[in-house]
Amino acid sequence: MDIEGKRVIVTAGGGGIGSEVVRLFSDAGAKVFICDIDESALNSIISKYDNVSGLLADVSNPEEFSAFFGKADDYLGGLDIMVNNAGTAGPTALIEEISLDDWHKCIDTNLTSAFLGTQLAIPRIKTSDNMGGSIVNLSSAAGKFGFPLRSPYSAAKWAIVGLTRTTALEVGKYKIRCNCIQPGPVEGDRIDRVIKAKAKAEGVSENRKRDEIMSGTTLHTFIPQEHIAGMIFYLCSEAGRTITGQAISVDGGLESVL
């Protein structure tokens, strides 16, 4: 699982799953360039590691994202691994109550950013001296089940699977792999916000909603962020070099999303 010397881009690397991905790659000797929209979180992560840098960038903005890649070129001197981690929960409401603006914001942050990141990464990885590379996208358990009150998010995460499998078919001849991860309910601030919004929308307590979500997993547990990061690390390592085009669940045996 040797990653030393690999050049890595991680979007939304300032916190949550992204920060765990950065930690694993940095500790393994990779050189990492990250973006985030939270300046404080971004600077905090960068300050922890000698082999990590980055800048503020909104991945849903094509001009900003392209400029970010230009700065990544300067810092990394090439690219071997792309982790499209950025995402947002989007609105919590019935389909007929969701505004088109909120729909577009959710789709752009979750799906269009992965498309743009992949599009920008492929020509760079093709020219890598390391013969091949890896792209990992973040889907969700909402990308394999229906998700009441979360239609934009679910639609984006289903689409990530299609984007991933198509990318794998297109770039396989260059020894580039592309996979996506489908996390279940992941510990952290995001699931807390989702629980709060869902509980309010359904008129139930937050504790009840939390228990319902947890009981939907075979292991009756939320997923530690480092477990998601660990799977990403594995897929990008030599150990994962024959895995591509897959949507891999790390979800505690989730049977549905509520």
C-alpha cells in the first residue's frame, strides 16, 4: 500500500472525511493539495503538515475550480490521485416544495464538481510518470436507495455512480482507475445537521430520528470518518490497482435510508 511520493488532490479537504483523507495520504508520504470554502478549516489542516498546501475554492464554480488546478500544478508538479470529496446536504423538503435554485445548488456541488474535477484530472494523470493513477468520487448510500425529502441529494449521488463507471471505461486503457464510495450515515457535523432537518420536517424528536437511522444499519452504528478515508486510501494504493468502475459501500450494512 505504498503511497510515498504520490501527488494528490482532495476537494473539501479542510474537515470531515476530507481531512481524514488528507491525514492518511500525508502520513504515508504523499504530497497533497486541497481546497475548501472554509478558510479557517483549510488553514488549520495545512498548518499540521509539511507536505500539504491548498487554497480557498468553490468547486461548483468552473472558473475557480480551474484556477485551483493551476495552483495545484505549481505545487504538485503533476498528478497521480484525484479525490472528489466535496458535497453538500442540500434542501430537506418534499419534491414539490424544492426551489429550482436549491436543486441546482445541490446538483452543482455534489455532481457537477465531480464531473469538473474528473475532467480536469484526467489529462494530468495521463501524463504522470507513474503509469496510471486513481480517481475516487464520493457517492452515498442515498445513491443506491430512494431518500425521502432529499431528492436533489439522492439524484446527484445516483448520478455519481454512472459518472464513475463511465469514467472507468474511458480511462482504463491508460491504467487509470475510477471508483466511488457510498458511505452510510457518517459520524460528524453533517449527519447532525441532516438529523435535525429531517426531524423538523417529519415532526419528530432528533433523538428518535437518530435512533431510526442507526437501527437501519446491520451493525447499528454510525460510520467513523476514518473508515471512509481508509477505503479511499486502499483504492488509490498498489493493493487496489485492479479495482475500477466500482461503487463500494462502507455503511455498516445499511438496508435503507430514512
